[in-house]
Amino acid sequence: MKKTLTTLMILLLTTFCFSQTFKDYERRRLNSFEINLSSIDLNNSTNYLNLVTILEKDKKRIRNKTIGIVLTSLSALATTFGIMVISNSKNDREGVGQSIGTMFIAVGTIELGVSIPLFISSKKRKKERNKLIEYYR
């Protein structure tokens, strides 16, 4: 019983510890920002957390920009398709084609409206990241 309890305590204590080293791809990413890791004291938790914050902000920036680009592209496609459907259904008596085209145009404008804040957020994350990077250059 004592052995099991001791093993359990050791396992729980080691799970709360975190390593203050970076993986290879994280080191390459930090080197691409011209941050020299050999001159920074990684044992200082503030430095380590700031470097992790730089990586997180860059990851969020890339994700927001990618989603923004995808939504902008889909917006252009949906709006163009909606305009084509409306122009091809001018002689429709019931107006089904026009209503479908109008829905596609509405979806396109909504997608464009969602992509704009993503681009703004991406620029904001880039500014925040660059401020932290300047501290370590």
C-alpha cells in the first residue's frame, strides 16, 4: 500500500512540472524572428512565458488570417454565383431563381462581414507579437 501511494504521489508531482525547453520547430520559429535563444536565460519563468506567448500569438495570427482568406474566397464565389443565378432567371415567373440568387448574395456578404474582423484581429496579434519580439532582439 505504501509503495502504491508513493508511486502515485511521484506521478502526480511530475505531472504538475513543465519543461522549460522548446521543441525543434518552436526553436526554428523563434530563430525566424531573429531571437537568439542561447543568450536568453530560459530558467527565468518570465522569459520563458514571454517566448511561449510570442509563439501563441503568431499561431493565432496565422489561424485568423487563414480563416479570413478562406471566408473571403467563399464570399466572392457565393456572391458571383448569386449574381449569375439572378441574371439567368430574369424570365422566371415564380421568382424562385431570384430568391435563390438573393440568398447566395446574402451568404456572400455575411461571409465577407465575418472575414473582416478576422483580418483586423490578425493585424492586432502581429503588432502584439512584434512588441514582444523587439524586447528580445
